[in-house]
Amino acid sequence: MGRIKTMFVKRTTEKLFEKHPDAFGKDFTANKKSVSSLVGGNPSKKLRNTIAGYATRLFLKREARAL
């Protein structure tokens, strides 16, 4: 079984996807930079990485559905 993401992480990622759909892609490192610039304040390193990882996973899932 995988790790469970909190509702805060899921909600934040969904909001970022709605507002800035072109800011995310397949690359986790690029997504980390996008999250750092888009999230207000300075999120902790762990929170930033969790959101970026979830965003990467969502992007890949949505891309697979589009095919």
C-alpha cells in the first residue's frame, strides 16, 4: 500500500491545477519549482515536495486518461 495524502495536500494541488494547468508537467524537479513560486508564503521542504509529487502523479494520470 502507498502513502496516504492529507486532504490539505489534495485540496491545494487541485486548486493549483485549476488555476495554473500549464505550470505542471512530468518532471518532479520542475514541479517543485512551480509549487515554490505558486504557493503563498514559504512552504516547508516536506510540504513542497509532497505537493509536487502529488501534482506529478495527477498530471501523469490525466495524461494517460486523455490517450
